[in-house]
Amino acid sequence: MGEIIDGKMKLNAAGKIIESIWKSLPKRFPVVLDEYQIMPNHLHGIIVIESNNVGAGFMPARDERATIATVRATTRVAPTTIGYIIGAFKSLTTHE
């Protein structure tokens, strides 16, 4: 992702992509980014999750005509766990 020169991290092309995707996380998830440091082969960062959603979705009153698949499709909530966020970050950086 780069190299350390004179005590400062100099990002290469991959490091710049990773930094860009890192900074875009608040556009994708309810998070605030605090301090971060990209290192030659890894990243340190602080993520504050602002959502109090713990994965419990809203379940509307069931329509007797609705199938289970319809109910599941309309009540799906994207998880806001650190694991999900980091997994998405890793996927985005890998495909970029």
C-alpha cells in the first residue's frame, strides 16, 4: 500500500484506492471514521457505529395472502456489525 520514507507513509496506487474506499464508508454505512493510518501492508482505523439497530428488523402485520418469501424479502435489513462493515470494505478494496 506504500512505503515509509523519512518517517512518513507514502501511499502507492493501491494505498490511494484503499484510502478512498475507507473514506467512503460513511456514505455506505451509519458510521463515523476517527483516526486511521495506512501502513505498508495493513491499515489501522477507528470506526464508530452510530446505528442502534442490532439486526432486529421491523416485521409488519402479516397479510394472509403473503408467502414466506415475500415477507422475508420485504423485511430484510442490512446488518450494521463491525464484521459486516469490514467484510464490505475488504470486498470493495479487492475488486477495485
